[in-house]
Amino acid sequence: MAVDERRAPAMPAKLGERDGIVPVPGPTLPWRVALVLVPYTALSWSYTAKGLRGSDVDGLVAFILAVSGLFVLVQVTWLRGLLRPLSLVLANVVVPVVCGGVWGTMSRGETDEGLTAGVVVGAAAVAAVFWLGDLVQLRRAPRVFVSYRRDDSREFVAELGPLLARRYGARNVFVDTESIAVGEDFRAELATALRRTDLVLAVIGPDWLDAPADDGGRRLDDPADYVRLEIGTALAIGLPVVPLLVGGATLPGPDALPEPLRPLHHLQARVLASAPDAIAGEVGELARRLEDRFRVHVRTSFRDAPRRRLRWRLGVALVAVTVVAQPALLGLQEATSSHRDLHNAALAPDGGLVATAGTTVRLWDTTTGDLVRESPPLATVAALSWSPDGRWLATGGVLGSLVVWDRDTLTAQEFPGQAETVRALSWSSDSTRLAVGDDKGVVRVWTRESSRPVAAFRVAPIGISLLAWAPRQPDLVAAVDTLGGLVVTRFGATDPQPVPDVEAVSITWSPTGERLLVRQGGSPHLVLLDADGTGRTDVVGSTGVVEDAVWSPDGRALAAVTEGFDVKVWLWRVDAPSAPSTLLLQKGAAGGTPAVAWARDGTSVVGSTGDVIKAWRVADGTQVADVPRSTDNHASPLLGWAPDPTRLVEARPRSVVVWDLDEGTEDTTIEVPLPTAVRLWLSS
């Protein structure tokens, strides 16, 4: 390349290259870019292929894609000069962590998991920044303003302009003869171009300095000279100006320049040959040098930082690690736990199978603990319900996911007409219809053959948390909203009103569907309502807070467990709701939340805490089982009984346990093994 380094100071070497330091060979630029972009492309394809109604795995993929998109935006923004290297590194950590926390909270209600994913992606983003940093960055093309005198260097600029336009785009290169339309105000266009430019190339030929004006003086001495205005304005507002010396010109001395242009003498210049066959090569080298001005060197910035700044940066990093360490560890535990896929559990009416669901529906044998069937990944399940005949399993979740599964084959029937997130499910007693409560306060009724709901009515202005279809009643449902408001209504009723003075925590219909048992958070803790929501009877006589309450199989008695100074089980006859009998479950406070259940034949009742499980005969109060817990201190809901009437099924947060009350042991434990949970989290 014809470059005369003796005629002007040479352009500096690229930033980041030092004397005596030879760059270490490594992957070529295309390989580095490919290794960053290919995983993002693969994730994009995977997520697009699975669609929005995918599992938590797809949610994580979507999260990574969102963060990677933000990562690209940060790089582009950074290279526009809005972020310094330290700000860039912090942004690449803060953006994913915040995005992960918000995503985890909104999509799964698990902030720790989201924060953990954010930390992981943030670390990967920072690594990518440092790995790619000094070699390549995502960047926009610089906007270049070419300043020249037509009589001095017209032929050279005629070659230079198209070369720059091909490299950066015609919109990013301003050359007055080509960039200003006929009839446009020349001065206004120049001012606008300078305001939008990144770099000014001042083309200086042999007649640039002494070009004569009409009055015989130099054009450059005229304050209205366009070349003087262009370069002077660029220098005044701090735009980079690169003098290009052509046709044998030299850089003028400061005394030869007017006052606004004198800083031009101290700028690094490039001497370019004017031969047409050499211009293309020289412009290519010039462009590479110019582009380097728009590249912030992250690794060099940190390597060359003063020790005081390094100590400050390390301090900030230590504080950041301290802040995110605990939620990150908790999230890592949660992400690699079987609890991810045991959010819900429901026992089949015959007790032979238990269904668990999180992002996959699984059916387990309660006798052996073996996995019987498993569904493909699906949207996170928020509600789970067996049909009374035990043949069908309904699941509902986010994004309007509603699926009915065949027990024998676990084949799925989807209901795309359910648009809102499902919060509660309840079957009719003949197992032919399904009521669905959503987060907008609407109940929709479906049959397995319908593509649209056969009935739809609003029961609350807010989301529905509980839904119960009355047995033996074709069109009577009870619904509880998220604030505890209770509505008992029939299909098609206009403007159903909440039951007054009731704040429901749980609701259960009697086996005949004639009365509704309501458990409240305040006193009285138990209330009986007639089928139409009236005829209120307070169930009283117990002490402490009622934690669980159930009907006997024949509907003639109630059982409840309370926690106060001691944990007790209370039994009422429905016709004597103020005269309970009492059974002591545990002295002192309970570990976990107590629960209670009737035996299938109604002759005995079982109570559990985090420390013990006990059973009594109802007729005389004789204790028939006393099973101490040794594995954990967390009582959980009692799902019911296995086919063997001595085996009790309990749903824990991370597993389902079948207790043998005769032997006093945990007979079967059902849980998703850790390797499977990890595989589900990481794979798609």
C-alpha cells in the first residue's frame, strides 16, 4: 500500500497492542462469532418448535433468549459510547439477574430459580464479553462526513465516496455532491449532517490551504468558507477529525491555519496515494483503523486499570456476590430438586394410583411406588383433579392449558377454547362434565366431547382459588375467590352474590350434596350451609385454630384437627354441631400443619402432625395406631387410602409417602429421582 509515513505522523497501532507483546493465536474471528451465535440460534429453534405452551424447560429457554437479546442490545448500545467497560460488565450481570428474578416470579412463582438462572446467564455473558472483547464486537457502521474542496481533491473524493458507501452504506456516508438533493438548502444539510456524524474525514490536497477566494485572499480565511465551517464545527463539538493528505499535500502548520482550525495540526494524519489502482486498498486499511476507534477494549481496560480502581471493582464484585449468593444457592437447590415436578398430587378414587404434576404428569402405583405412565412436558400445572369414576384426570395451568388424560393410556385431550389460566377444577358426580375456574373469576363447564364450553358464568371479579361441584346435583357449584369470598350458585344464574359473613379457607360438600362445610380463618372456624348457600349452622365447641376438616363417608359426622396449646382431633355429629368429642393427637405445638382423614368405612379417623400419625376407632375413641415420624418434621395433606385400608397416602412437598399403619413404617416413597429432575431442567 502506498503510504508515506515520512510526510505525516503515523496512525497509532490498534488499542490493546503493546510494544513487545505479540497477540496469542486463537480461534479466528468467524469461529468466535459462530461459537457465540450458534447456541442462541439452536435455542431459538428449540423454543419456536415447542411453542409457548411448553414446559418449564421451554420457559427457561425463553428466558435465555430474552436475556441474550438484551445482551445484544447492550453491546450495540455500549459501542455507541453510552456505556464504559465497567458499566458494560455490570449491565451484563444486572440485566440477566433482574430478568431472571422477574421471569421466575411471574411464570413459576419461584424467584430463587429465576435469580439463579440469571446469575448463570450473566456469568456467561460477561465471559463472552471478555472473550470477544478486544477482537470483535457487535457494532453499527460509523457515520462518516467527508470534508473537501472540489477544486482541490474532487477526483480523489469521487473514488473515496463510493468505496466508503459500499462498506458502510450510502446513508452513513455524507459527501456533499452526492448526499444533497437538488434544490435542498446546502447550509442546512451540512449542519444536519454534522450533528448526526461520528467521524469527519478532512481531505487535504495541494491547493486546500491556499485556494483563492473571489477577493484575492484565501478561502480559508473567510469565516463563511464551508470547509472552514465544517472542520471548525467538528473540532468545536469534539467530533473525531482525521486529516487525509492526498496529491503530495502536507499537514499545514498552526501558523498557516485560522484560529478555529489550528488543532488540526496536532491530529494524526494519513497520507494516501492518488493512483486509482491504489485507492481501494488504502481505503480498506483506513477503514479498519477508523473502525478500531469505535471499539471499546474491555480486557485492556481492566488490565490497565490503576490498582485503586481495581480494589474498588473487586469490592463491588464481592458485595454483589454476597448479595446474590444465598438466593443463588437456594435456587440451585430448588432447580435440581424433584420438587420441581411434584407441585400437585391427587389420589385416584380407588387409591390404586396417585397422580403428580409439575411440568409433567406422572401416574404412580401406590402399592409398589413404581412409575406407571408419564406424559410429555407441558405447561406448569396449577390444578389437578380425578373424575369420580377414576377414569379421567384433568390438569389445568398457565396460558389457558386445560387437558383431560385417559388413566389407562395417558393420552391427552386438549381444550384450546380455555384461554385464561386455570386455577381450580371440579368434576360432576357422573364424571361427564368438568367445571373450570380461572384467574378472571369465570367458571366454564366442559364436556369431554365439546370444543367450546357448554356453560360460562362469572362468579367473582377476581381469580377463583377453590371450586367444588355438589354431588348428585347437575348444576350446583361453590366457588371461592382469592380473597375468601364464597359464592354458591347454579349454572345460568344472573349476578350470583357472595354468601355474607363468610371468609372461606376451604370448602367440602357432603357426600349427598345437601350441605356445604366451610372452613374459615376466623371464628367460627367451621360453618355448615344448606345447598342454596343459606341455612347457616356454626360448628362450635372446639378450641384452637382449625387446620383441616372433613366429612365422614356417610355424611353424618365431621372431623377436624386444631392447633393451640396442644394438637387435637374433634368429632361432631352433624345433628349435634355444638357437642364434639375430643382426641389428643399431640402434646404441645405441632411440627408442620396438622391434617385429618376418615377411614374408607368411616369406623376410624386418622390425624397427623410433623411428629406423629395416630388413628382411633370412632365408636369408643380407642387408639389403634401410633406412628412416630423420623424422616422429617413436616406434616402434609392426607390424600386418602390405598386399596389396602391400612395404608395411608400423604403428599409431602417433595414426595408422596404411603404409610403402613399396622407396621408403623413408611411403606412406599414416591419421588422424581434427582438425575431426572436435573435432566428435565436442563434439556428440552
